[in-house]
Amino acid sequence: MKVMVVGSGGREHAIIKKIKENPEVTEIYALPGNGGMLGDAQCVDIGAKDIAGITDFARENGIDYAIVAPDDPLVMGAVDRLTAAGIPCFGPTAAAAAIEGSKVFAKELMKKYGIPTAAYRVFDSAEEALEYVRTAPMPTVVKADGLALGKGVIIAEDVKEAEAAVKSIMEDRIFGESGAKVVIEEFLTGPEVSVLAFTDGHTLVPMVSSMDHKRALDGDEGLNTGGMGTVAPNPFYTKEVAAECMEKIFLPTVKAMNAEGRTFKGCLYFGLMVTPAGPKVIEYNCRFGDPETQVVLPLLKTDLLTVMRAVTEERLAEVPVEFSDGSACCVIMASGGYPGKYETGKKISVKKHPGCEIFAAGVRLAPDGSAETSGGRVLGVTAKAATLKEAADAAYSQVRDIDFDGAFYRKDIGKRALAALEKG
């Protein structure tokens, strides 16, 4: 069986490694992939947003199944095009991917169907948005409407910061046309939880919960990033919270998308906050999170490709999806300066530890065949163990045996989760 995975980061590498476990799989192609994946897949130099090129490749090379992982090609309709070409796919249609592609759509969906979320206002005029934030309660949250590499959210502590956020998004267009509209919403408090879920539009199966660490520096300081590390499961996601989420958020979202004629099939990501008033949705993603995938999939006991095909064929209810009881920790190793300016082309040396997974994100092959850095987030180092402390210790032990010039990483991934576990 020939499988094609669209994307180039650590998330895609984690998916590829899991797909590789299926004995039916004979070839895996990554489009475009990266140099650190070459032991697990054949990389093809076709960009993730080249929908025509992806479709032509799949047709010409007899691809049996395609997995579209990143947000951009999903929102652009990659699954629609591949399906029309006769290639079975994992991932939502463009109509369903709007749940991430437009924060305005997502907020209005939740409002219409009574799904718990923060109070909000939508603006397509910078002048009106600025006028609003001058009297809005602070802190407040300013979000670009469209896709922004996971960085289109600014938490403003005061009016000055809120004004700066509106101007940078709507006037300076730091996120391009994604900033043509903004959502300005109530600032919620409470622990954040990420839950990825398989759904075929009828059945929804949540995966093990996780905790992301978005800020660049220890103690949740510094700039927002695409994610500096994750742990799973998330101790704040109790059985009681999970039951409430299923009843009030997960299933209502699937039903709402069906009612809107946008049936969602694929991985639906719920970014949640467990507030004093109960869990609320911060954001939806239309795909596997990054780096949440790097801790969730290593804990998946059921064959991933089997689950994905059941989603595509709308028979997810027939497949028992199981996760191991242990914990996992992923530490992101980034280029110095990320998420700002950083240098690339730094040689990477690795002394591999048994039991650890190293997922390549910003990696390419140098002319001499060695691995070197090519992006901001370079590697995701994941370990799993019976306890979170053991998993974190193992991940950091592996990190210390990886070297490239300017490498930096947070030293406290999992610290908040461990503190919560100790409190009971």
C-alpha cells in the first residue's frame, strides 16, 4: 500500500512513524517532507500548498491513501481535489476546514449552537476595533481571523497593548490578509487543555489529552511560538471535565457542522480552557496539533492507518481506539532567536537514546549528507514512560545528547503538570 503524507514538520514525521507500523504499508511519500525524515519516508519536492502538484503526484504514482496534515492545504481544498481524483483521504474538506480557517466562522458557529466559549466582538474596521478596545475590560484577547502559523493571537494586558495588537494585525498586516478581520474576546482564566479527536462526522473519539507550552521561555515568559513542548495526558483534564466536554462541546460541534452542511471528517482539535464556570473553547483546529501530535501518537496503541481509513469510510464506530496508560513528554529544540530572526545551516549531532523518538521539523541534508538546521523549530524530542516525571527526565536526558550551534529549549516542559499531579 502506497501512502502519501502532505506536510514537512515534526507533526508529519510523527504521523509517518506511526503509519510505518502498519504491515500493509509498502511505501510512504512525504510532500515535501524534510531531510530528517529520509529514514522513514521518500521526500518529494512538492510544496504542501501546491494542490495541483500534490494531486498530480498522487494520481501518477498510484497513491492508495493520502493524509493532509497542515492547515493551509486543508483550508485551500486539498482533500476536495484529491477525493475528486479518486484518492481516499484523511482530512476535512475546505468547507469543514473553515472551523480553523476563519475564527469569525468558528465563534459564530459556537454562538449559534450554544457551545461554551469566550464572549467576543468581530471587527473589519481598524478604527472601530481601536474605539472598542479603549473601553473594553482588560486584559483582552485580539485574534486575526485567518491562519497565522499558530501565532495570530495576542493577549493584551492593557489598552496600550490592545491598540498595538489591533494596529499590527489590521493596519501593518503582520499576518497578511488573515488580519482583514479581528476577533476581540473576553480574557478567560484557568488551565489550558488540548484534545485531539478522530471523527467521521457521526462518531467522535477523543485522543489522550495534552498540555502545550506556547511561550518561548521558561515560566511561560517571552513571545508566543508554534509550541515549545507538550506533555500527555493533561492532569487538568479529569474524568468529570472530559464528560462535560463530550456533552457540551465535542458532540455539539460535530452536530453543528453537520447542520451547517460542513460535515467534518478527520482530526478535530479542541483548544480548551477549564474556567471556574466550566470548560470553554479557546480555538478549533482542523488537523492534528503540532507539537501535541508528538506526544499523543506515541501513546496510541491502535494502528493509526486503520483508524484513519475508518474515518474516511465513515465507520469509526467499528474500530476500538486504545491508548496506553503511561505518559509522554516532548521537548522542542529550536534555533537561537526563534520565534524572531534565527540562523540556519547549523550541523546537528545526535547520540540517540533507546526508547526516545526524535521528530524532525526544521532539518535538511547538507551537501556532505549530514543533517543541519533549516527552520525555527528544529527537533521534537519525545519520551514515554509509566509516569510523567520519568518521561520528562528521559526526554531531557536525550536533549542533552543532541547538539547544534545556537540550540535553545525550555527547561520546564511538564513542570506545571507535575505540580498539579503532586497537589492531587
